[in-house]
Amino acid sequence: MPDDISQQYLENALAEFRQLKRLGDRALEQLDEAQFFIALDPESNSIAIIVKHLAGNMRSRWMDFLTSDGEKPDRHRDQEFIIDSSTTRDQVMQWWEGGWQYLFNALEPLNPEDLMRTVMIRLEPHTIVQAISRQLTHYASHVGQVVFLAKHLKSSEWKTLSVPRGQSEQFNQKMIERSKTSSKKTT
């Protein structure tokens, strides 16, 4: 039984990370180049900066995940919050894709037996379960920021990523119908 739970945890964690990436992908694809670099005020981060930070964190945490500290000596976190004026949308998207690739390359090979292994993050021991949970919450907050900023910047041109306003009842009804159809197929 514990192996079943461990396998389910791994599968769920990967599914949640993939869903976060898809959510971010769908928000980012709605933006033009200039919108990647807009900060709402001097204390806010642009989408480009958020992506640069996420990519830096992902590289540091997931590269050599099982064998080195998750805070790599060559990571310069403060530099993740600075964007050069020559930075392009294509570069930002390369950071985005590269960061996620580090994560998936580290997590996809894991087995249930790995979950209680210890990894280090900033010299602090974490089980792999703790490390995954820590990063899942961190990335969810930043992807949420990306979605919020993208929605703000697109305003009335925003294409919703979830149930559109005023359509919850229709969506719920559709889910009920889908459930009924699925249960008829299994019986």
C-alpha cells in the first residue's frame, strides 16, 4: 500500500507541475513582446523577471537534484531580478522552457522508493517529498503572478484560462453530463 501512495504522490506532483506550466504557457502566449517587460510600479516585477527568477530557481533546485545542494554555488539569485535592455521575448521563453526541462528531467525518473531520500537545499536536509512540495508551492505562487499580470495587461482581450465569468452553472452541468456519460461507458 505505501508504494501505491508514493506512486500516486509522484504522479500527482508531476501532473500539478505540468498543469502549472500549461497555465503559464497559455498566459504567456497571449502577450506581445513589450508586455513581457512591463512592471506595474517600481517595486513590481515584470513577467520577464518572474520567468527569469523561476528559471534560475528551477535550474538550481533540479540540476543534479539527487547529488548536489539545491542552491548551486553559481546561482546569483539577485541577478534574476535584473533584465538587460537587450533581452527579448525569445530569450525569456528559452528561460521558461529550460527551467521546466530541469524540473521534469529530475522528477520523471524518480521511483516511490526515492521519496524519503534526503536532498539538500541551502544546506538544509529535505526529504524528496518536502523538496517537491516546497517547489510546487513556490512555482504556483509565481505562475499565479504571471497569470495575474498577463490578465491585467490584456484587459478586455484576455482569453480566460478557466471557467469564464457567469458560466459556472453551464460548466457544472457539462461536468455532470460528462460524468454520466463516463459512468455509462464503465457499466
